[in-house]
Amino acid sequence: MDSGKKEELDECTCGAIYLVGTLKRTGEFMSAGIVATQMIIIFLFMIIGYVLTQKGKFSQTTASDMSFLIINICCPAMMLSGVLTDQSITPQHLIQMGIVVVLAYAFLILFAILIGSLLRVKKDQRKHYKLMTVFGNIGFIGYPVINAVIGSGGMPYAALFNLGFNLLVFTYGIIVLNQNTEGEKQKLQWKKLINVGTISGVVAILALIFKPTVPTAVLNCLDYLGSIMTFMTVAIIGHTLAFIPLKQVFREKRIYLFVLLRSVLVPIAVGFVMKQFVHDETMINVTMLLMAMPVANMPLMLAQQAGQETETLTKGIVLSTTLSIITITLVTTVVTLL
């Protein structure tokens, strides 16, 4: 990260973001040490959001406005910046990654069928565990982690994963929510498949294929917008934690087992299998990291919209997100030794 950017960052976060930029500039690839460093930085960002909320300096209105900026501006900007800056990925790479994404989600859907029995989950909660299994927080947390740990070269692959997420959440997600549901059921939300995440993902893939020439000013603008996303995203998570009775969440033993299976064992297994067949290190590392992401927020929003019980999903999101500081580092440590 250049000095101009560093001066524009908030005093409490500029050093950490500068470290992220330094790691990417030196070309260091993913190792357990780098991931551990980035996850500690993310944890510190979370604490900042938590403390600011506790002191009344971070309101729900602010968090809502920041979420809008992240989803509609910063997240697409980060992805497009990575794609337009590093256009070394070929259409063949995209096809191969597309196959990986399809197989990864197919595996998660099959695993989601088994997770309820493995953990002896109550029948009325099994659909929520299915959703937590299939949908990881790729856009809100995955993008910043990929950008920080791997750099711009990983963003096109992350975009393909996010496309898969968007296509599934409003189709498969609705189907699962309707299971064992009495009364009015949600309809498949085909119109919502067209959203900022999907559109920016398609634009990113087209940019990789056609490799357009983009003015430097536009590239710098996208880079600046993407740079602030990591802090904003994680600070909002810390803000959310300030309103949740953490003692009640951390007493849920079954979710600990879920996090162990879904966020540790599954990514390690996927990383091991990919190393036998895939020779692109970036592709393997992006897949492994995204498979290790904590539970996404979208299933919770869909359940709220449908008027269904949300306690299970809330606990899964909070616990998996809090523990992701440890689980992502652990996964990376194991896979680098394979």
C-alpha cells in the first residue's frame, strides 16, 4: 500500500492495513504465519467495533449505513480492483475454478444432509444446520480475508464462489427453509438473483475474458474503496457482538462441534483432495480459505423474512465468526503441511 493511502486511513487501523499491503507487495504466498497475522488484525478490528459500540460511538444507524456501503460499493470495488489489476488468469483457469465451485457446493449440500444426524440435531432445527453448512460468509468476510492473505490474484476465484452463493441462496436456501414449515411458505426469489453481488461477479469474469484497458484513475479509485472494506466489515461484526448475550451463545455445545466439522475438518479435507488433482496453488488456497469461512448472514435474513425461529442461526453466526480467528489459522496451518 502506498504512503498516500496510509495517510487517509484512521489512526487506529493504518498500521495493520499497511502490514497487509506490505505482505502483498513482497509477493509472499499464503502460509500459516501470514494467515495468523491477518486473523489477529481482524480480531483487533472486531474489538475496536465492540468497544466503540459499548462507548456509544458506533450506533445501529451507522452500522446500517456502513453495511450498505460495503455491500453495494466497497465489496464490488475490491473484487473489480483485484480483477482489473491482475489479469494473469486465463479462461482455462476460470473454467477449472468453475468446476471446483460446482463440486464444492455439491459436496456441501450432500454434507448438509448428514450433519443433522451426525450432531443429533432436533428435527425442527436440521434445516437451519443445513443452511449453516452450505452458506459461508464469502462476500462480507471472505473477500477481505482473500484480499489480505492472498492478494488480488485470488479475487477472480472468490468472485466465482460468490456467484455460486448468490445463485443458491435464493433457490436452494428457500427450498430448505420451506421444509417442515406449516402455513405460508416462501416462494423462490428468482428476481433477487439479480443483485449487486451477482452483477459485479459477472462483470469481473467478463473483464478477465476480454481484458479491457481501464484508466489509472478508475483503478486507483476502486483500490481506495476496496482498501477500507476490511476494517468496516469486521468492525460491524464487533458492533453486532456488543448486543448479544455471549454467555448464552458460548454454552451451545452442539455448535462447537458444528464449527469443528464445518470450519476445520471440511476445509482440510477439501484442501487435501485438491492437492492431489489441482496444481494451481492460488486456486487451492482460495478454495480452502472460503470453505473455512464462518456462517453467512443471508440464511438468518431469509428466516426472519419468513417469520421462522432464528435463535439457532444467530448462535451459529456469532460463534463461528468469533472462532474463525482460530479456525482459519488452524486450517491454514494443517493444509500447508500436507
